[in-house]
Amino acid sequence: MVTDGKAKMAGEQTHGPAGKARDESTVATPRKRRRPAAGARLTLNLVPMIDIVFLLLIFFLVGTRFITAEGVLPGRLPHQDAQQMLPVPVPPIQIDLASTNGDAPEITIAGRTATPANFEQLATMLAQIQREPGYDDQTPVVLQADEELAWDHVVNAYNAAVRAKYKNIIFGAE
Amino acid sequence: MTPRRERTGRQVGFNMTPMIDVVFLLIIFFMIVSQVVTSEAELVQLPRPTKSQAGEFRGPRKLTISMVGDGQGGVARRKVGPSVARDEEELASMLVETHRVARERGERLHVVLRADRNIEFRHVRGVIGMISDVGLEFVDIAAEAESTRD
């Protein structure tokens, strides 16, 4: 074995350009020595690759969940031939949303002194009003929003009315 | 003798190639599917109400109107179903046409209004007015659902 190695070393030193071929054989020498185990170890180790592939697979599977789930708030517009509707015994609840330049709008419920500070409170107040005599879930809720108010806030108020179980929510005209 | 043994040594081991093929196929499949899903529904920054009540769409047939914001409160792009409307007039005529076709087939259209949360209310109200003028009655407002939020 020792002489074999020596011969290879000598070969390498003498033949410059043929060194590549010689290199391969030098690498192969240790395999020769541990022949019994070498047979099994020669296969390409795929484990790290499979690890990464599974990682990628899981990443993309989870990544598809990033698409925001969206739903709809049911709505109905007043119809043209809805004039023969029964007269409303109580005035509709009017919610005014005043723009405050980008921030959360000022919410007021027409004819009431208490003003909800946020949409959470608006929902609870609307639910309270529904329990008052003369009001029910069919009472129209009119959303009167400023022209330049962001749609986000209008939908937030709409959502509050839906939360308070009102069935008749409309957007006020100018 | 030695080279032959080398060759047989390499062939020992579990053949992973078909499995990797399938795994890569799955990766590519999910990548493409996720892109198709997003492109079909116009990417709109939907309103995020507190304690969102937004639920699944329940209706016979829906017509989606998308309004993409320009970031300054205006509207950058309007879409009726899959087609783009250049301005409000075109949107109105497309609505009329879609409604007429649906009525001929005896279908009741439910409009799903997907508007950017930063659009000013007047633009959205304009579109709601148009929907009402056409004679469509059901307008559902798209908002982010509660489940995706913290």
C-alpha cells in the first residue's frame, strides 16, 4: 500500500498536465482501503436537498394563506318602486361621520347627545337603540358620511350597524 | 474489476428521483395556483372594520365591481367583472349591459362592491348610485374577514 502511494506521488510530480487524471485516482485510494463500507456511502446524499425541498414546499403552502380572507357585508339598495312601503313610524337612525383629515372620523348619532368614540362603541349604542320602544332591526340606519372620508371608515360604520343586527342600512345622499 | 465495482456501488441506494420530480411538480403547481387566485380577483386593499361581520357571499350570481385606489383617495382603476372600465360613464354602460343580459336570462344579479379602503366616499357613493339607477337591488360590500386578523 505504501509503495502504491509513493508511485502515485511520483507520477503527479513528473507529469504536469496529466495531473487531473492522477488526482482522481489519489482520491479513490481511501475508498479502496475501506472497501466494505464504501459501497453504501458512494450514493449521493439527498437528505439535505430533500430537507430544503420540503421546506420550500411548506413555505409556499403557508404562503398561499397570506391572501387575506375577504367576505361581504350584505346590502340592499332602496328600489325605485319601493314608494308603496309602509310609512316608517319612527324616524330612521342617522349616523353622521365627519372627516378629521385622515384619522378616525367623528361619529354622531343624529338627535342624541352621547357620541360614540369609536366604532366599537357605535355598535353597542346602536344595539341599545334597537331595544328602545319603537325601534327594531327593520329601523332604517342612514349613514351620512363626508365627501372626502375614506371608504374604510364608512364600511366600519356599516359593519357596526350589521353587528347591531340592523337589516336596513342605507347610504345617505349628499 | 475495480471500475465495475465502483459502478455497482453507486447504484445501491433508494431511488429518489421520481419523488423529487413529484415534489417539484407540487411546488410549481402551488406557486402557479396561488398566482392565478390573486390575479383573478383584482388586488384591492379592502376596508378593515373592527370586529368584521363580513361573511361568505350568499347569492345566486355575483357581479364583482372592483375599485382600485390611487393612494390619494382617488380611483386608479375600475373593473366590472373581468373587464376594465376606463371611466365612470363606461362603468355605467357596462352595468346596464350586464344587467340587461342577466334579466334576459332571468337571473338576479348580486353586486359585490370591492373598493379600496382609502378611496374617498364620494367616488364609492357615485358607483352605488349608478348601481341603484340601473335597477340592481342587492349590493354587498366586500371587507376583510375577521379570521385573518390578530
